[in-house]
Amino acid sequence: MKKKIPRFRSDREAEAFVAAADLTEYDLAGVQPVQFEFERKEARVNMRVPESLLRAVKVRAKARGVPYQRFIREALERAVAARR
């Protein structure tokens, strides 16, 4: 039986674990890929949307485990990338 990945309190703890651990000993079945955001966010957007749409966005974001504003930003990025 494979070991469970421990919970980490900081990025530093996680990095130390990955650097030292043999990951083949751990159950990685529940691991999901993540996208890191490095670009600085300098511009603001303020828009009105129907309350029902905002509720639906928040539900979907929560299901993905991301803040709803990041969820919206990712949707905008996908829409722009699809046009290229």
C-alpha cells in the first residue's frame, strides 16, 4: 500500500519534501495539475453580471478549488488563447 502525501504548511516545506522523498512510494492518484500565476496583475476590471451568473461561477470555482476571481481570469485567458 502506498503512503499518503502529507499536508504542508508552506511552499518551503513542500519543496523540501519533494527534494528528499522517493515519490514512487506515495499515492499520487488524487494529484491534480495546477497552473501558477507569475505575471503581476496591475489592471482592474469592474463589471456588472447577473447574480445567478456570479453564483454559478463561485460554485464552479469552489469545485475546482480556486478563488472565483482566478477562475474568471482563467476563463478570459482561455477565450483569448482560442482566438489565436
